[in-house]
Amino acid sequence: MNNSIEIQLTVLQNKLQQLLQRYAALQKENEQLKKEIKKLHQININGVKNSVDVEKKIDKYLEEIDKCLLLLNTPL
């Protein structure tokens, strides 16, 4: 009977060790994924800022084009 309990404890201990190793691996993976999310978020923010800058430049160019067209249509 003692031998059976010792075997069961050993099996349980091995399973617990495997579980702890898997937990540690998942924690490490989770941290890496959080870093990746942060990085992608920053890239997204920069992309939005660049889009806004490009949109402002386009608006400025359109205003200049409108001014030029008005000048061209003005009678001498």
C-alpha cells in the first residue's frame, strides 16, 4: 500500500512540475505578446499621425490649386 501511494505522489509531483513549467512558458509568451501589442499600437498611432499630416498637406495643395484657378479665371 505504501508503495502505491509513493508512486501516486511521484506521478502527481511530475504532473505538477510539468504544469509549473507550462505556466512559466505561458507567462513568458504572454509578456512577449504584450510587448508586441504595445509595438503595434505605437506603429498604429504613428500611422494615424502620418495620415493626418498627409491630409493637411493635401488640403493645403487643394487650396493653392483653387487660388490658381481663380487667378486664371479672373478677367484682365
